[in-house]
Amino acid sequence: MTSTAPLIALLTAVVALLPFPGGSMHATAELIGAAAALVGLGILTLASVRSISRR
């Protein structure tokens, strides 16, 4: 069975890194986006390590 967690984490990271259309973001929104990107990348890394270690 394939896990969709890596795909979801990757999409979360990509969406968090995209700028809002129409101008600059506030500092709080930038921090939230950065935190979401880091969490998404962390989840993706953990899923990849688990997948590699199963082989």
C-alpha cells in the first residue's frame, strides 16, 4: 500500500512557498508559511527515511 503522506507534505511545502498574489505578505503570514514549509519538508524527510529503511 502506498502512503500519500510524502505527496501531501511536498504539496504543502510548495504552496507555503508561493507568494500571495497582489503584493507582499505580512511578517506573521511569512512566519506561518515558513513554519508550514519546514513542517512539510520534515514530514517528507521522515517518510522518505522510513521508506528507504524498509528496503
